[in-house]
Amino acid sequence: MQDGSLRAYPLSKKDLSVDALKDYWYLNVHDNDNGQIRGICCSHDEGCLITCGGDGNIFTFELQLEEEFPEELPEKLSKELKVIIPPPRSGLEKEKAAEDIQDPDALTTEEYKQKKEYERKMKEAEEKKNKKREELSALRQEFAFLVQKNQELPKHMQLHREEFEMDCRIFEELNRQTLQRIQLVQKELAWEHEKQFIGLQKLQTQFQDSLEFTLTVHAIQSNHQISTYSLLTVSGKYAQRKKHESKWVVLKEKWIALKMAEQAEEEIPRETIPNEAERLQTPEVRKPTTRYIESRREKIRRLTEKYDALKAKIMKRRAEWHELYKSKSRDNYESSRDSEEIKEAEENIGCYRLKTATNYTLTEDDLISTKKKMMQLATLEDLIHRMKVDMNKEIVSLRDFKVSIIEEIKSLVKEVKSIQASLDVSEHLPIPLIPQLHPDEVPEKIVEYNSDVLLKFKEEQEAKAKLKEPLEGCPSSRAFRHVFLQTPSVEEAGDASAVVTEEQMAFAMEKAEPTEMELEILKREKIKNLYLQETLIKKINTLVINFDAELRLLRHKKLKMDVQMKSAALRCITCCEELIILKKLGVHEDLLEEQIGALINEEENIQSELKSYLAQMEDRKCEIVVLQEREKALYASFEASLGENNEFADFLTDILKKKVECVEKQEVGREADEENENEEEDDEKPDLKTDEENFGSEDVVFDDSVCPEGCSEDLFLNTILLRQQRMGIEKALAAEKQVAADLKKEYNALAIKAKEVESSLDTANRELEAFQWEKLHRLNDLYVVVPLRLHQVQCLVDGKMPRDFSQTLVFTNQSLQYLHKRIEDLCNEKITQREIHKKAREQHKQLLQDKKEMEMEIQRLEERCNNLMMEKFGRLVDFEAVQAHSVNIPMEQMKVRIMEKEHEHFLELKEWEEKILVLQHQLTKLTRENTSKLHQMNRFCREKHQLETELESLTTGQDREFEGTQSADIKETARLESRLMHMTREVAFLREAIN
């Protein structure tokens, strides 16, 4: 059991000797290494043996006695049994164990059995297939024999192909099965097909899509030809970005148009909505009070509108006068715009300085950076690419036109041949040749392929692998060209066969002798056919001539464009050289710009700090002025307290002015820290000296702690108090002055630093300007190619071409014509300006005279107006104010509001009276209900009293039986009493509410 095996011994009750244990069954069902048998037991009916091993498996064995199985089993029973148990053997321990198979590729027992079973099934299937094939071949031979016999029969006796079909549904079912198999194969090969297709797409993207095909269109009757430009395809990102920019512009325009439409729509409903609101607010039936209120409100509204109209009229008149006075120019007025234009014209007009000149000034537009140059180069390349693409489109459309002409010529030639078939050979005109497309006119066909081309390519590759010889050229392209060139010949062969059949039919018809009428018809048809033949041939020649003319015109246009493209390419080269120089110089320029930016930021920070210091200094000055005013006020109050002719005035003044700051400092220092005594004594010495100097000699004894005799004690204490205030003010004043001095020092230091930063900024700007000048010189040193014709060179020396063109200028014809035209326009403009100036001077004189007259008239009218007001009113009156304040509109509005409130209060009182009546009716109803309840309660009480008397007469046992009913009556009585109390409370509450 250690190796997972089990032994079964066949024992009998008759023979239980040791010899009976020789024969046994060896059952190895568990794993040999990890399948140690851990448990073994029999079932309850002792019909099964169950074993469990360490490998986690449980096996069940069926136990049967020998009496149950005879030696010879019947056939039916042997078929039902799944396994025949072999007889037990002896001596299994002595047998050699089977060796392990070391080959890793060897099949296991299960795999070997499966393989044998598969081979057996395949062999049976192959035998069945062979039988079916033989049957099918026999049927095919029989069918072929029947078809042959059917063909040998006369035509009227032959059977049609459809009559051989026994059932058409068979072929439909076969076609359906074939289609299903094809779909199944396509599904199985879908992944491989997608993989190969993606690989093909990658190859096309890498090699084919990156370049556009260059095609050449040939003329039909001449050797002229025109080719497209070789271009790189535009990348998807670039095209998407261009498309996104164009979409953004379109969306922006749509958004602006939509906003304008919404604004226009909003203005219309604003006028209609208030009228609708007024219409909704007005009720259908109006009472007299509401009508009167509405009439008063309407009157106020009219007055308000009249007042607003007058006010708006006055304000409009004031605004007009204000605008008039504002637009009035001074006598010495000069337009800043005109002065700037004059200054710019004086500096620039008529002065064409070269960029290489020393006095050439750089403008902001002349400053060239790497970014600007890259944008310029990208714009130029985009323009070149766009022009080339447009030309390529025209050439491709010309190629398509040629293809359509060839198709049309083919159809015309076919018609001519059909017409010539009915004519005599001597009357035939030469048919023009059908033009053919050259291989370079359809370059996209080279990369196209079909099954024939692929098969041909495969055969050639196999032959190449066998022969191992290099073949010249690409076999796939040759195979394609062969297929492509042979395709029209097949059509021509079909056309020729059709013509031959038509000729044979015509010849067969001519065998019969025609009548006179038929001869006349044939003659007319002959004339008609001759005319059609000539017309169609002329049409073919016209198509060919028109195509050649179109090609020559487009070729001439392309030649002109080639010159422009060459000039543009030269300009691109120049831009690239300039870009290289700019990139080299860009590092130093970036450093200078960073330095200037840092200096500008530093200057801005310093200026902000200077402004803050100035604000703080102003605050300190204000504080000092306030303290000085307080000090003056203190001295003024002291003089006022002394009065006149006070004998202690000098003594009190000395007390007020005495300095005791050093003593206070010493006391505070000793209390705070003993280590600072020496420093405090050093600080006290100069203060004591100043005190001694102020009070005179050292011999004078001055005591301010005791009030002298005859002096008012209140005045003495007031002086001491004022002295303390003076000392506090002086301390604060000294501190403010010290802070102001410190701020002044810091401000001066920052001002010096600001000047240094400004000077360094000016130096950096000059360095940047010098660097820009040097960069411009470096760019001007580049050679620029300008293609010119001989008649464009006008700087001749003695009628000859100069050798040195370094001192010459290059102008375009357009710019020269513009300059000549501008000179003429300026001359004419000068004449017109002189005339305008002359007229303006005359008009100015007339206006001055009119102004004096108008001022005199205004003064006369003002005097007359004032006299009339004094005569009528006795004083000057402001008529605008009188017009504006003719009616007190707020008072009228308040009256209307009072009337509205009175009407609302009247309606509210009426509602409350109706509510009171309703509540009174409810109260009477409740009182009646309460009285009925009281009568009912009185009746209940009487009944209760009667019941109680009856209960007292009953026996004790009967009393016990009716205890439950008595408690229920007591509870009911209590409930009715509580309900009565509640109703009485409600009646009292309703009475209070009514009162």
C-alpha cells in the first residue's frame, strides 16, 4: 500500500490455507509516488470496496462472488459487461518491472491509444471516400456518354442543358454549401488576411504614400509632352492642422453672425413685452374706485413722460452745446497725427538708403528673428507646394481628358468600321490610328496587381530560384505591362470578329439579286454611309487636334511656372542660409534679451520699492507735522495756565523745559539688566553736561520735587504733567525723525541703484541694437540670385554692360511703375492741397467775421431777455428748472398710493366681517350641540343612579359577577366627563375670540 497498489486474493470458506494466498490480483490505481493508501473500507451491503490515497483520489471496486459468474458466460451477458476480469496470477514479485521511457517525445499510453483510434478512423474514412469517388467517376462517365449521344442527335431532337437537371434544388444546395465553405475559409484566414493587409499598408505608407506619382502626358500627333512635379505628400498632421485652422476661422465667423442675429432679435421683443404685461394686469370688470385710481395713475404717467421728455430735451441740448464747445479747436491747435505724418514724411519720403549704409535706421519691422524667418520659409514652401499641386491637378485632368478621348475615338472607330462594312473597299477612307496610353501616363498601374500578375510573379521567382541567375528588371512589372498592353488587343479582336461576321452577313445578303426599289434604297444608304464615314473621321481628327492644342497651352503655362518655381527655390535657399546665420547668432541674442528682461524686471522692482519708500516718507512727514502741532499746542496751554504777571513763570518754565530723560533711562536700565550699567553711565554723561549747560553753572541748586512757597500747587502739578507730555512728544518726534532719516538714506541708495540699472539697461539696449546691426550686415553679405533679362538692365556705361554690379539696385517693374505713378500722384496732390489751403484761408477769414457778428447778436438777445424777465417777474428766472418742476410728481404718486392702501384696507375689513359671521354661525351650532350633549349626560347620570341602587340590593356573589361591568361604566363616565370639560373649554375660547 505504500506505492498506492492494492492486492485482491480470491478466498473461499472451504480452503483457508497459506497456499491459497499465492494467486491474487494486483491493482495499481493510485499514484506511485504520492498515492499511499490512507484508508480502505467496504460498503454497508459489502458489495463495494472503497480506497482513498494521499494523491486525493478515491476509487471504488465492485465485489462479486464466484458463484455469480459461471465459467462460460452467455453472449447477451458478455455484451452487457464492460470489463472481463482476468484470472489471478502468482509470482508477480519475481517479474521484472517495466523500464521507464526516457524519450521526452514519446507518446503516453492514452496518446498512443488516441493515435491508433484516429488512424483507424482515417483509414475507414479514406476507404469510404475511394468508394464514393469510384461511384462518382462511373456516374460522370455515364453522363458524359449521354451528353455525347445527345450531341450526335439532330438539333430538333437534342435535349437542352436544363433538361438534364433532375432537380434544380440540388444545385442550389450545392452552391449554398460551397458558399458556406468559402465563408468558413474566409473566417479561418481572416486573421492572416488582416495581418498581411496591415503589413502591405505599412509598406505603402513607408515607400509609396510618401511620394506622389510622377506622370507624363504625351501629345498624340507631335512629340510634345508635359510632366507633373515630383512632390512629397503632405503629412496627415500638417493637413489636419490646416483643416482645423480653416474650420476655426469658419466657426468664428458663424459665431459672430449668430451673436449679431441674437442681438437683433432681442431688441424686438423688448418693445412688445410691456404692452402684453399691461394687458394682462387690467381686469375685465373694474370697480369705480379702481377706475379712479387708474385714471390718477394714468395722469401721473403722462406728467412723468412729459417731464422726462422735457428733461431729455434739455440734456440733449446741453450735450450738443458741450460737444460743440469740445470740438472747437484752439487758435494754435495742431493735430498730433498730422504732425507725426509730416515728421515721418520728412524723414523717409524721397530717401532710399541702402541697408548697407551707415545712416540706415532699423525699424521694428526690420528686426528679423529665427521665428519670423522660419514662418517666412514655411509660408514660402507652402505656397510653392500649393502651386505645384494645382499644376499637377491640371495635368492629371488633362490625362483623364486623354483617356476619355481615347474611349470616344474607340467608339467612333467602331462606328466607322461598321459603316465601312456596308461600303465597297475602293470607297474606304483611311481610319486614323487609335492613340494608346504610354506606361508613364498611368504610373499608378505599376503598383496594382491581380491574381494573374501574382501567379506570373510566383512562376518567375520559382524559375529564378531554380536557375539561380539574376533576371534583368522587375518580372512583376513586365508581367503587368504585358497584361495591360494586351487588354486592348482583346477588345480589338472582338471588334474585328464582329466586323467579319457583319461582312459575311452582308455578303450573304448580296447573293440575291435586288430589285429597283432595293437598288434605290442601297444607293441612298451608300451616300449616307459615305457622309457619316467622312464626318466621323473628321470628328476623330478634331478631337486629336484639340487635345494637342490643350497640351501645348498647358505646357506653355508650366514653362512660365517653372521660371517662378526656380526663383522661389532660389529664394528658399537664401532663406535657409539666413536661417543658419540667425540660428548661430540666436544664442547671443537670447542672452542679451534675457539680460535686458532681467534688468527691466529689476528696474520695475526698484521703482515699486522707491514708490513705497516715498509713501512711507510722506507718512513720516505727516506724523512729524502732527507732533510739532501737538508740541505748539502744549506750550500754548502752558502759557494760558500761567496767566499774566506770574512771579513763578521763570521757575515753572525751567521745570517744563528740564530734561530728566537720562535719570529715567538709568532707573529703567538698572531694573532691567545690571550688566548694561557701564553703557548707561556713558550715555548719561553727555546728557548731564547738557543739563548743566542749560541750567547754568554747577553751583546753582535746582530742586523740582518740591513746590515753592507761594506757588499754586495745582499749577505746579499741571506743569509737571505737561513736562511729561512734552518729553513723550519729543521722544516720538526724535523717533519719527530717525525713521525718516533712515528712509531717506535707503531711498537715496535705491535711487543710486536705479540709476545704475538704468545705465546698464541703456548699455544692454545699445549692445542689442549693435548686435542687430551686425546681424543685418551678416544677412546683407549673403549673395542673392536675381534672374534678369538683357532688356531689364538699364545701368549701362557708355552703352555697354558694366562688369561690376555691386553699386547697382534691383527694382521690379511693378515697383518702378508704382514709383512713377506715385510721383505723378504726389504732384497732383500738391496742387490740390495748395488750392484747398487757399480756400481754407478764405473760409477762415469769413468764419472769424461771422463769429464776431454772432457774438454781438447773442449779447444783444441776452440783454433783451434779461430786461423782459426783470419787467415781468422782477428777477432772473431759470426757465429750464421751471419747465422741469412744474408738477410735484412724488406727491401725486404718494396720494395714489394712499388711495390704493385705503381701498385695500376696506376690502380686508369686509373679508374679516364675513369671517366673523361664519364663526358666529359655527359658535351657535357648537352651543346647541353642547346643550344636547349635556341633556344626554344628565339622562345617563339618572340611569347610572338607578343602576347603582339596583346593584346595592343584589347579593355579594352577584356583586362579584358584575365587578367587570361596573369598572367599564366608571371608565365610560370618566371619558364623558373629560369630553364635557373639553367642550366647555372650546366654548369659552370661541366666546373670547368673538369678543
